[in-house]
Amino acid sequence: MERPRALDPVAAHEAISRLLSAGSDPISFPRHALERSEERQFSRRDVRHVLMTGTIGSQPKWDDRFEQWKYRVQGRDLDGEELTLIVSIEPEWERIAIITGF
């Protein structure tokens, strides 16, 4: 299978904004991300805030195991604390998967 093209930061931000404003909740938390959110005390609302207001790094990383691009989104949570998220943007499933946060 051919690797899909990575989104540049502007296109990634637009895709995230479009998914967040579509109506349903597009944010998914695989088990690892749920564990990290409990350990590091950030909520779904914090994640949504960072996705809406944060900065997307310029160099996404390809994940061979899951065959997807991972993006770094950096911002501040609702308490003003720094929060970095690693996410995959899956527009075909109308989903933003949170891989981890720190």
C-alpha cells in the first residue's frame, strides 16, 4: 500500500477544526491515551481546547505499525498548563485519535 501524503500544519489544523465543528464528538481515546490522561490529569475538555487553540508541529511522523501519520499539537489546557498531544487525523472515519499526551 502506498503511504498517504502527510498534511502540512495549515491543512492539519483545518482538518482538525472541520472535524471538531462537524457536530458529533470526533475525539477518540485508545486505552493508552486514557491511561495517560488519568496519569497526567488532563480531560477531554482540555484535549478539545488544545486541538482548537494549539500549534501543530511542522514534521509529522509516519507510524509503520498503524500506517498513519502522527501529528504533535502543543498548547495550554484549560488551567493554563502546557499540554502536548500526539494525534492521528482520520478524516475518512471523521475521527481524531489521541495517541498520547504529556
